[in-house]
Amino acid sequence: MATYVVGDIQGCFKPFQQLLKRVNFNPDKDVIWSVGDLINRGPNNLDTLRWFYERRDNVVTVLGNHELHLMAVSSGVRKINKSDNFDDILDAQDRDKLIEWLHHQPLIHCEHNVTMVHAGIPPMWTVGDAVDRAAEVERVLRSSACTKFFSAMYGNEPIVWRDDLSGMTRLRVITNYLTRMRYCTKKGKLDLVNKGPTPITNALKGKKVAPWFTHSERLTKDDTIIFGHWASIDGITDSTNTIGLDTGCVWGNEMTFLELETRRFYRCRCS
Amino acid sequence: MSLLMSDLSLGPGAQIYRVGGAVRDTLLSHPFHETDWVVVGSTPDALKVAGFKQVGSDFPVFLHPVTHEEYALARTERKSGPGYHGFTVFADPNVTLEEDLQRRDLTINAMAMDASGRLIDPYGGQRDLDEKVLRHVSDSFSEDPLRVLRVCRFAARYEHLGFSVATETLELMREIVAEGGLQELAPNRIWRETERALEEQIPARYFALLSALGGDQPLFGCQFFETALTALHSVAAKHGDALYRWAGLIAIATAPNKPLALPVATIPKRFQKVAQQVHCYLAQPPQDAHQALQMLEGLDAFRQGSYFQTVLDVLHCIDPLFSARTVARMTQAQAQAIAVRGSTFASRGVKGPEIKDAVSKARIAAIEPLFSTH
């Protein structure tokens, strides 16, 4: 039995199938983990989502920003953006059960001494903090309050966590950290504007931002964390226990599999 | 155990055996409540003469005059039509114990014990108990689709002992579900089996297995994902009551903002109600006195027979936002608010609809201190 962790697929179903073939994936024994963003922007969103749904007892996926957006659009509180192309899912006859399944997926997953999350964990949180706070959002996704959450989910404010935050504001910050973060200050102030391999704009007015995983005081620096979301760093973190798997497949770069047991990487060019 | 039997004459050559669950659970050292018996080589008339009372007209089953335990004449059954009643029953003094045991569902349920404690085990029940396997006895398993639910229930009952379902039995169960067998079942039979499963040691196993077989949608109209099963497991760790367990499961399994799609007619009202109420308050604990009063009113907490406390208890098991502190605060709020009565205002000369307003205001004022410490 092997566990393969796949980076952001974003509807690139063909390279995903190629990599499965390359590793001789055995659907009866092997397990697939996904760092989230299974869908959006790529050519086969519906096929990808269905593949995971059909193997739901043998897959683990954490929610990415694109899944949350799909759920919000599907619930009717948000309009589809020009750059979204998940119409194939919205028009599918099995849409309801696929979306319902997403409502039951976590924002973070810990197993085999590894933590998987879509974007990252802010420097001032332990893995345990992240799991507890993710649970707050997960609970809302399963409740009748979820539409209220989807309406309140969008936005970059507040930029930093406080223990006494409450209601939808609290859930928005948690969601931004776990599913959208790239750069932040050492105290966890979020810069959600910069997306490149180095910060260009001075989004936080003079505050020094750095990739979330580079802060030396980070409470999770001894934990192994697997994440996706950030294609422009091409998986390079300069750290052995912080593993970035988004290698920009949907942008014509590569898709990456990590075999957990052997720590071997498999890559496939996408054109 | 045969003390009473020796006094009762059931005819020459008649023999009595303990069968089914009592034998199985004795061998497993698992607690059980009922003992069933099979009588070989006798007739309905002989049993009636001995004082037994026949129950039901379809099956040759009788109640013992003193112990009221069930005694059945050895019988064979053959499927002759759809549904529960589509069976041809053949009971005759010539039907052997082995034939009777062969019509049973699982090998571990197809054993008998005579008065001396000797085990009669023609289908390998003891071996399967030792190997902890739930295995069907014969192809006649497929004749009653309820057996799919029964196997799931036994899996829930013995999960903690490490039992699993035999591959070939699982295959058969999958076929029955795929052929639509579950839709053939009378709804009250489905619920009866489900309610019993809810009371077993690891009830989540019943629903997990049903879900793996694809039986959750046809039976309950919703899907039991890992999250719902985990919720059920958390409730079951604290509450043995089927009502609590059902509510925890269904509150999470119900899709947000969609009406419950359950075979409503057969599920007792209180099960439907509590599940729906828990679902409704999931992830939305009251933040202030107004919301607290709304919740108390929404759950009818001022009337007798309200499920307010049950709903709170279930929420506490499955929703981290309903912390022990929140639950304690709501219980206090109920006590404070209930002490405010309309009659007080009526005697002060407040009239008609204004009484309702005055009561609400006074109740909010009474609850307020509980929320001001924030």
C-alpha cells in the first residue's frame, strides 16, 4: 500500500491520469491525498471531482479556495467569475451529491506524522490550533449557516488573528490563513496581494512580509507540513519538512505526486 | 433450563433445543436478553395441549406458558413471492434440526444446544465465531433483503470484538442492494432493524457498511459520509439512547438547507423532530440573550415534553461550538426564563398581547447577566 499526495490538479485530469499510470496506482490498495484545488481553470473539472467522489473511501482531500468558491457559487450567494470554468460541474446531473460531499471535507488533515493543508499555517499557530480552528469552519459547512458563511467568506480583512474574534469575521480569517495565505509577517499579518516568488508591492505599508513557512519563530517549524496553492514558488521552500506540491500544472508547468512512505517525487509535464 | 420442559409432554420423540442468539452469545460470553427454542418432532396441537400459546398465524411459533419464551416448531421456508409474506412455510414433525438451522442467515446464528449443553453446529458457526467472521449459511440468504440490514447490525454489535463480514457474504449483500432489494422492504421493518442497530455497541458500523454497499441513499435519502459517522460515534460514546444517536448522525448527514429526505412515515416523530432541531442549531450557538431566548422558544423549552435538553446534549457531543460552558449557560437561561410568568403581569393589570411583550422583555433581562461576562 502506498499513499500518494497530489498537488493542485485544477481540472487537469489527463496529467493526473498519466501520473497514476506512472506510479502503477492500484485502486484497491493505494490511497490518494490531495492538497485541495481539485478544480477550476483546467479543462476537466467534472471528471476530476467525480474521480475523487467515486473513490471517496480511499481518498483524503482538504478544501482549497477553489472548492470553497465552487460551493459558494453553487449555493447561489456568489456569481461565477469570468475566469471560473467549473460550469461543467454546475450543469452536471450529479452536481448535488458532488457538492454535498465537498461540504463534508476538512480544511486540514493530520495522519502519519504529516499535516496537509491547502495554503499553510500562520506562524503563531500550532498544528493543534490549526486543527481546532479548521473544525469551526468545517462545522459551519455542514450546517444551515453555510450560506451565511459563503456570503461573509470573501474579503481580506481583518488581516490578523485575534483569539477574541467571533462570528463570521473569525471564520473568514481562519479560512484566509488555511486556504489563501502566501505571505505574512512574523506575527501573522496577512498580505493577500502578493503572489509571486518575491513580494513586489508594499501591501502592508512597510511591514516586512515573507513566505509563511520561512519565519524562524514559527510554531510549526518542527512539523512536516504539505501544502499546495502557491504555483509561482514551484515547490521550492528550502526546507525539508515543508513540502510545496503546487508546481503549476494548470499554467503549463508540472503536476507533482509525492509518495509519502518513500518521500519520492514524481513529476509530469503539462502542456 | 430444561426443568420446566420435563413436565410438559410434547409428544413421543419430541426434542427441544436452544437456538440462535442465546447460543451464539453464550459462546461469545456476550450479554443477551432472550432465549429462543426450536422443537423438533412435534405438532401445533401437541404444543397447544401442553399449554403453549400460538403467536401469529403465518409461523408455527408459540409462547411457553410460564417463561413466555419463544418456541418454534422446526420448519423450512421457501421464497414464493415478494416481500415479507412471500414465503411458503413447511412445518412437520419430520423436519430435522439441521434443516431448520439451514434457513437461518449467518453461520453464527445457525447453531443449537441441547439440554445437556451439547453444541449442534452443522454449518461451522463455532469456527466462524473463533475467526470472528459473519458468514451466510446458504444461498437462501438472498430471499429476505432484511438480512442485509441484519448483517450490518451484527457488524455493529460485534465490531468491538473485531468481527468482519466474509467477502462472499459482502458480495451477496452488494448484489441484493444493486438489484433494489432494500426498496422491497416494509418501512417499519427497516426502522425496527435500524433502531436496534442504533442501540448496539458501535452503531456507526451499521451505517458505514450500509453506505459502502450503496444502501444509504435508497433507505434514508442521504449519504453517510465519514463526518456523520464520526458524529454518531461521539454521541454513542456518551449516550446509549437511540434517539440521541440518531439525532447526532442525521443532523450532520442532512445536507445544509435541504429538507430531510427520509422515509418520514416510519420514523417516530420524536426522532425526526430532535434530528431536525439539532441540525437547525448546528454551528449556531446563541451569542446574546436575544438569541438565547429565540433558541429556548424555538425548542419549546418552556413546555413539558420539550426536547431542549436532549438537543443541547447532542449538540455538545458533535459541535465544538456547543462547549460545556455554552450548554451550562443555556440550561441556566432556561431556568431563569421559565421563572418569568405571564400571570405575574396579568395580575399587575397588563393586558392581552402586551403580556407577551412584557414576558419576553423580562425573560431577556433575566438571561442577560449570563451573557454579559463576555
